[in-house]
Amino acid sequence: MNMDICGRPDDMVVGRDSNPGVVSMSVGGVGQNIAQNMAHLGMPVYLITVYGDDENGKTLAASCAENGIGLDYAEQLPGRRSSTYMFITDENGDLLVAVNDMAICKEITPEFLEKRLDFINGAAICLLDANLEPETMAWIGDHVTAPLFGDTVSTIKASRFEPILDKMTVLKPNDLEASVLTHIGIVDQYSAGAGGNALLDRASRTCSSRSARKRHAV
């Protein structure tokens, strides 16, 4: 989960200068956003993540509590900056530049998750996003028995799902991300169908029998 900081100028941007506008802050991050939506649907949801003991971390934790997202298996890391995404748009809201300070996410390691593996494997689903490190993604594919759902996040990070495509029950790429994973240029409904079939051919078909006995989502 991230603290998102957005700056939107009132008029056309003047480079290397101060631009009057609006600065807003909101709790975000792909995993957190999905967890929040699931919680609002009435599902018991636990977000397994890390965050700092800075002011942003306190805000992130408070937001999760307000929205019914359990942080019982998350960890607050002392002396660390919480994951933060800062971006500037033009006067129309189109992105100009962004800086992501997400180094703390590297602390979600196989060792970190191994301590929580029994809980994860007791879930109805385990949803992960491509902000996780490649070795962590691979470890999840080898050790998590709960059905795996995934969000590919971006074209740059979508390839992190490559080693575990055959372990996924559900994967949600957009057209550009699916093109990266399938090496099929997706430009219309026909190429989209071909891309979808390529992903399905590599998908795991063994998770459905496990889902009936699971009780929570992570």
C-alpha cells in the first residue's frame, strides 16, 4: 500500500518553477485498493504488507482500520519510510512525471511470508500484485496452495508473473500487459482472444477443488 501524493497545476505547467494548483494525498497501492473494495463488499480481508512508523504509515494503518482491512499479519518497520508515490499532472490531469519511493516493499521477502504461510494457505484466495520482488513471486508460486489471483500492475512489472503463470487461477492484465506476457500484439478483439487463449493455456486448472474449504482472503 502507498501514500499517493498528487500535484495538479491550475494552468499550463511552467517548467523549473512553482506552479499554483492543488496538492492532494490519498491512500492507494494496487493491493490496498483491491483489499478495500473486497472489504466494502463484506468479505473478511487481510492485507499482508509492510509499512513504516512515519506519519504516512500511521495514516495508512488508520485507513485500513476504517475500511475493515485487517493488518494482523502485516508489519510496521521502525525507522523506515512507508511506500509513497508522488506524481505531477498537467492542467488536464494527464501524468507529467512521478517518483515512487517503494523500497520498503522489498522487505516482503520469502522469509517474511514463510512465517505467515499457514494463514495464507487457509485463505479462500491469495491475491498478489506485481510490485512484489521476482524471487518473492516465485516463492509464492512454489509454496502457496490457496488459489492465486493476480494484478499485473504495469507493462514493466507484468513479466514478474512469467514464472508462475501456470500457478495462477485468475490474472487481470490490460491489453498492453497481456501483450508483454503473451508476446502477442493485442490491438483488437481477435488478438485479445488469441492473447486470452495463450494465457489460459498456461494457467493452472488445479485450484478450484481447494477453494470450497477456505474461509478468508489475503
